[in-house]
Amino acid sequence: MAVAADAHAPSSPSLPQARERGLDLVKWLALASMAVDHLRFLIPGHALLGWSFVPGRLAFPLFCLALAANLARRPPGAFGASERRHLGALLLFAVLSEPAHDLMLGNAHKFNILVSLAIGWGIAWGCNALQRGPLLLAGLLAAGAAWLHGSLTYGMLGVLLPTLCLLALQRGGPWPALATLTVLLANLTPRLSAALQAGEPRDWLIAGACLAALPLGLWLLRTALPVTLRVPAVGRWAYFFYPLHMLAIAAAAWLLRMP
């Protein structure tokens, strides 16, 4: 059942290729939903652009699922060149993206999502290793995340989500449902909670997008894609896309404010 097991299965030479294309589809959908989400910063408070928040709820859980899928493809506790490059890129671009993030949002109240993803990657890697040193590191990272909870995008639940996604991929059972519920809870601000109780249609769509993100991503990972379907690879350029698209939106917003 687990995608991780499929990734290592040698019985079918076409299986790894299908697995890769599904993972790239998850990444493309995460990037696209993130870019659409950020369109609302072009004109803050705009009624129509405000709806971009709805598909934007797909982005973070799909990024977490992509991290988990990559971890599931490697032996537990492995920290080779691939892991060093992945973690190094997350940390480097988390730092480089912070000015663009603050410029687009107009504030510096929370870190950009790469900070949450980097911490989440470390916790998921440590828990997956099931060794004393990595588990200690995961515990320290979780404690640090609890301390920084108010400054992290999606808070403590956000940094735990990659681990829950990894468990959903590897073990199935209740873990996909628990991970899906965590997505909703991570987005459940007091404003959203009040709007849901008031029956606001837009906010019910937001909750629906939160609940649909991981099932959709898991379906893409587990579905045998048509051989003729070509899915361009999502490479390291995606790290550059993150700060650059925020700078472009911030620049466009500034131009739109000009008299």
C-alpha cells in the first residue's frame, strides 16, 4: 500500500518512472497553487483576488507530501549527498527568501514556509531513522519549533506535517486521515473558525481545500499514469522560483499602488 515500498520494488521497470511523474505532478500542483495564492497580495483586500486563498490551501500540504515522498524513497537514516543537498537548499533559500517574503506580505511577523519545511524535514528524517542521535535531533527541533510556534508559518502543526505525511505513505491505516485533519487544524485560525460557524461559503471552500490537499496528492502518487503523459521534472529551479515570484508580486503591487 505504501508508496515507499513501491519506490523500492524491483518487479516492474516502469514503476519508478510512474512514481517519479506522480511526484512531479504533486510538486507542479504545489507550485501552481502557491503562485495563485500569492496573487491576493497584488491588491490586498480585493474581493476577487481574495478567492485565490482557497486553492492556495493546497500548496503547503503538497510541499510536505513531496518532502515525505522523497524521504520514503531513501533508506531510513540515510544522510548522503542527496539529503545534504536537499536540506542545504531548504536552509539556504529559507534565508535568501525572507526579504522577498516580508516585502510581499508587508510585514515580518512570520518566517517564510521554507523555514517550516526545513524544520519539518529534520523532524521527519530523525523520526524515520529510529536511531538515538536522529531521534534526539528530532526532539530538539520539535522543542525549538514549539518555542518559535508564533513565528512559524502554520506553527507547530506545520512542522509536524511532513512526519505525518511520511507515516501516511509508509503505514497507511489512520495516518492519512490524521495528516489530513492536521492540515485543517493548522489553517484553523479564530477568524476561519468563526466564519465556518457563520456558514460563510468561501470559508467552507477553504476548509474543503485543506481536507482535499493530501488525498489528492496521495492519489497522484499512487495512480498509474498514462505512458503518454509527459510531466516536466521539477528541478532545483523551483527553489529560485520561490523568492523570485514573491519579488515579482511585490514589484507589481507597488506599481499598481502608484498614482
